[in-house]
Amino acid sequence: MTTFSHLFTPIQIGNMHVKNRLMMSAMSINFGVDENCHVTDQLTQYFVERAKGGVGMMLVGGGSVHPGGQELPDLPVMYEDSCIPTLQKMVQAVKAIDEPELDIDVSNINSDKSGSNIDRTSMNRVKFGVQLMHGGRQSYLPQKVAPSAIPAPAVVKGEVRALEVEEIKELVQCFGSASKRCKDAGFDFVEIHAAHGYLINQFMSENSNIRQDQYGGTFENRTRFLFEIIEDIREKAGKEFPVGIRMNGKDYIQNGWELEDAVRLAPMLEKAGVAYLHISGGVYGSTELTIPSMYSKHGCFVHLAEEVKKHVSIPVITVGRIKTPMLADEILKDGKADMVSMGRALLADPYLPLKAQQGRLSEIRPCIGCCLGCIHAVLAKEPGSCVVNPDVGREYKLKEEHRIENRLLPENGTRKISRYTSQSVSGSIAEEVSVSQEVSRALSENILDQSQKVLVVGAGPSGMACARLFALRGHNVMIVEKKSVSGGLLLLAAKAPGRSELGDILDFFKKELERLNVKILYGKAVDEKILTSFAPDKVVVATGSMPDMPLIKGLFQSQMDVVTSVDILSADQRADSHYTDAKADKSTDNGFADNQKMVDRALGLRSDNSQYEEFDQDLSGKKIIVLGGGVTGLITADYIAAKSNEVYVLNRKKSFAEEMSANDRYYLRENLKKKGVTLYKNVAIDSFTSHGVKFHIKNGESCFIDGCDMVVISEKHISIRDIKKLESITQADFHFIGDAKSPRHLMYCISEAEEIARS
């Protein structure tokens, strides 16, 4: 078992004894406050769940120090004393969480600064803090202030007013007073947000600060605001109260803050008494986004922290697409940072630390880097969420549900649950209880309904997510999948350049179903015989969708190949690791001579592998039209362009890939630009010709693309609902979820899947 000996080593930060080296970074989640922006039980339970998960430190995000600097409308305020009672209640709930099952080695930490022995119970508890900030020109307010009257380069629009010196002095006092309130509420520390283009970063960067007074011009003047804040906090909250600084290692924007600036500043901050440095990168409008998507490499900002760490002795925390405990431990092992910060990975799975420490790596639900629920929704001033974890923001409503689901944890390959008690990182399972015993216990305690037989039709993400949760809740589940593989259309989408992490959630569901002994019957269509023999109480239809072929003049009379995005993305599919499902299922009588033919027939129009290879070889050096500018159209265009084709995308809508997050779409659009893909939007097609297409831009010019070899259809999808005809022959309740209900984004598919399992 991987021990993660670096990640799960305690660390001293200021006067705090932190049980491990994993921090949950501050995230502006945009929920869990009342009409006065005081925290509610919703935000409290969100943090309680993550405290249970075993993280060493965590932060409340977006704590506003002044009404004129509120980043988003539904974030907690720290600028008035009336906020303290609800904050105290949240801190008390979080600190009530103890983790006796995690054995903390404190042998290398003798005592705190007062000389008293360390309380082991205190060591087991998460260190809870608040990130304090002022949005400056990046605030979602009609009246914005900044060091200089320069609007934000992206995302937030509107005029900006330059702060007067007296106002700057007032804001310094606001940071200090907010820190004192956090201390009075019982928080262990605060972190000052001096990164990502917010107010303090705006003062520090020449890109946003052209002042000519004591707060502008020289390096010392541009950093003066930050040092005055630190001093005011130390005066009001006390010198022993830990203060961390989140700062950019690089702004990634013209005339912005650079790594040499961060290296110069870091020792000055250490001398000023800060407890740690949390190194990030980017601002609104930068070439590297502050919250990068799946297109960015893992650990994309680690090199910045690594360089800063060479110049200070206080702990340095790194961040940036670190989503696995393996990568986190490697970073620490290599001495690139003292702690690792994760944000979205702990939205996806609050129990990541606990599962990693107990060796349950396959049970960690992975972040896929889509940025849709966590950042896209928040920037749209909606509550934050997570595509792969629909429970985010609903923890306060699902306390009993989580109690049920976390009790039923069968080991891989057995009908037993592992219940973990006190053990070291490398310890073994202390107790095993059979599922039947645990289900009986749950039934006797009235926290679980009577077991039912559930037939899930389709092994795409919706079907697998649904089957997993039904099984966790003690039901008898079987999946029937018409094809030879699991994954559905998401498996194909994961083939596009830079989007392989979409497959991570499929791998998670697949391993979970194996662990829970959920049978998948491959190569079978549900018929009367299956319904009669299994006799389900519920039938959950997750059969997905298929491309819809548009009726456009000349399309099917042209001499060009007319195919769909599904044909393109499945054409070179092989019986790789994703297709071992069918081979492993020895009991399935699929009627094919061998599994390779089954794969070929299941995924495309051609029936043998040699034809696939011929199609693949032909897909290069061609001139290709992609009809459709949604996410499927763009990732298909990217896939085709990577094979040295000349690609034109015709989008009949006014915007490209509206269903993607802005962060994810940014990187995809950059990829398409680099590959020379030509994009047209607001297109009205007049007709297809023998080797091209005539169209015009609505209210604009006429265009003609000629000499083309292929048209790829990638517009609408239609639900596959053939099974509905069998509904009348069974007493089972039928439920349609995912694309079978209506073709939509993955977020809704997984959310519906888990909701039906709890109904």
C-alpha cells in the first residue's frame, strides 16, 4: 500500500501544529449566507464534511473586509461585528470533528511555544482559517475602486475609480479589524489574498498601478499597502495569531508581477512575521488562468513555489491542478514545497485525504478539470457546485443520506465492508462486517429503505453513477449495456486532445462497480426475457443519445463523405484498457466470434478493424467541414485538426460551446487557433454543393467553401428511448435519466443519476 509518507507528516506553521501537509484552498463558493451575508448551516455543513475528510488546513473563501470590495454577492462578510456569532457557530461545528482513526505521529514535535505538551486531540483536528480579500476592480459591484482608474482586462466589466490615500488607510484598518473578528470567532489563522488580480495584487503590479504617490511607482511603494495590512493585523489580532499570504509567483500578463518580484518580496514578508506563503499565478485576463482547466498540466504553478522556497525558511504552499495524493506526495518529496493546496479535488471528494491515508485510492472521486460547477457557475453569480459531485452545497440536506452511504463500503471482490478504526498510515483494516449485517443494522435503525431490485439500462456515466449509489444503499443492482464497453459518449469525448481526464470519472465508476460487485451484462439489449428473469422493482433508463441528422439542401447529394462526430471519434477505437470489460465478462454470450469484432460493430459503421485502419489513414491531409459549434463540434474539430487536416467549423448559433465553462473553452479556443481551424458563427446555410457549402453570416456576408472532402455533423443529439415500448409488460417503475431523458451536460446526468438512487 502506498504510504504517502511526506503528505501525511505533521508540520509546524506559526503556533499551529498541523496534522498533515494538505490544505484545502479558499474557494469563493457563493452559497451558504443569509440576506446579511452571515454564514448559514449550508456553509457550515459544507466545511464539516471536509473536516471529516481529513484535510490538515482549510479556508473559508472570499471573506470580504469592506462592502466596496465584495467579490461576489453571496460570500461571507467579515467587515461588521454582527458576523461573529454565526462564524463562531461554524467554527464550533468544525472543531467538534475529531478523527481518532488517523494516528498522528507527533514524536518530532515536542511542545508548543509556551512549553506545554501537545494535545493529541487538537492535532487530529483540522486548522480552520479565513481568506480575507478586497476585490478591487475585479469586484462584481457597479462602483469599483482600484489603485488606478484602469478597468479589469477581462471577466468583470465597468468603470473603476482610483482610491484616495485616506481610503487606502481605511482599507488597511479594515483588514486588521476583520482579522480580529476571525480570531474572536475562534478561527486558527487568516490568509491575506494578495494574488489573482484582486486589490492587493493590483497595488503590487505595474499593470494596474500607475500611481505617483507613496503607493505607486517603486517596488517598495507598490508593496506598501500589503505591509501596512500585515502590521495592522499584528496590532489588532496579536503577533502570535498566524497570518498567511497568498501571492502570485507570476501574473502571466503584460507588465505584470513577475517571479523575480515574488522572490524579492518573499524574504521581506518572512521578516514581517507572516506564517506561510501560498504561491499561485494569474489574474483576470492572463494567458494562464488562475483556475486552469483540464488542458493545463498538473502542478502548473509548482515551479513558482519551488523558486520562492529557495529564498525563505517559513513554509511555502504550492497549488495548481494538483488533484492526486500521488502528485502531492511527490512534490513534497522533491522539496518543491512544504505543503500542497487542493481546491477542486476536495470539492469532488471531501474524503480524499482519509481515503489516501487508508490506501483506498480507487475510491477517490476525481476532479476532471472542467471548471463548470466550481468556477463558471460562481462567476455567473450562481451557487458553486461540482460536475462529478452533485452533493456540493447540499451537505446540510444530506446528512442522513451520507450516513447511509458511508456505512456501506464493500471491499473489492468481496461482500464485506471495511470499517476503519485507529491505524497508522501503513496500518491494516481493523474490522470487517458483512454487507448483509450492515444492511440489517441500517434497516433496524430506520435509516435505509427495504432493498429493491434495480435494473439499469446503459453503462454510460449516468447509468454507472446511478448503479453505484443504489448499490451503496443496499439494493440489488444489475446493468445491461448494449455495447461491449462502458462509458457511452463520454468515452469518445475523452479521446479529444487535452480531454483525457473525462475518462477519469468513468474509471472511478467502473472500479466502484467492481468493488460493489455490480454486474454489467455486456452486448445485450434489454428485452422481455431479461425483464421477466430479473423481475426488477425499478428500471432506470440511461441509454444516452445519438447524433441527429439535419435536413439541409444538397447535404446527402454531395460527393463528400457525410459522417457524425461519433463516427469520427470512434473510428480508431481499439480494444484497449477501456474495453477489457467485455473480455472479463466470460459469462456473457454476445453472439460475436471475438471481442474485437464486437468492439468494432458496437462503435461504428464499419464491421472490421482493417476498414477502421483505412478510415484512420484517410483522415489526414483533407479539407473538412464540421457542422456544429457546440462543445462536441469544437472538440471534434480539434481532434481532426490534430491529424493535419484543414478544418472549418460552421456554427448556426451565435456563440461557441456555450455549455462549456469559460475557463475550459478558453484553452480549447487557443488550441483551435494554433491549429489553424477557421470558425464561423451565426451561420445560415444556403446549400451544400458537390464538394463544398454555400452559406451566409446572418445580417452579413455570403461565403463559399469549396474543395472539401468531408462533412462532420455535430449539432443536435436525440435521446435513445426504444426501451419505452417494454414499459407495459412489467410492473416495474421506469425512470429516464441523463441523455435518455434529454441530451445535456454531464453535470445534470450525474446529478439526476444520484437523485434517483435516493428517491
